[in-house]
Amino acid sequence: MISARHLGLTVKGTSGGEELLLCPWHSDTTPSAWFNPRRGLFYCAVCHLGLNVKQLALKLNVPLEEVEYYSASEAVEEYNL
């Protein structure tokens, strides 16, 4: 299972199995985004940006090999609002 930390994101806590994050695309002082490691989904409530883990890795310029290493046996879900 991949964590948001593996992608270089700042995890500020957890809630219900989701990691609470500072969004890297706007100025955040309190977490406005979350990442579900089990499902591999990211969402920011301020940017209204929803991405699956592969889309998130590409946007963060993280090599997909790193994502595949942590989630080799897991299916990547599509993000649907």
C-alpha cells in the first residue's frame, strides 16, 4: 500500500483510514486534502482536484516505477466525483 509520504506529500494526520494533507498546489496552513492509501485516491477540497495515485504521481513528477513498487498487487481506481 502506498502512502502520501512516498509521493513527497506532507501528512498532518489520519482520519478514518485517510491521510490528511497539506495540498502542494496552494498555500495551506491546515490540511485541505486527503489521500486514501487503500484506494489510491487524492482529493483537495480547495482546488477541487481529484486524482488517482498514478495521476497524482505524474502531477508531482514522481516516477511511476515508485508507485508501482508500492502498489504492485493493488488495482488503481479511477477518480470519480
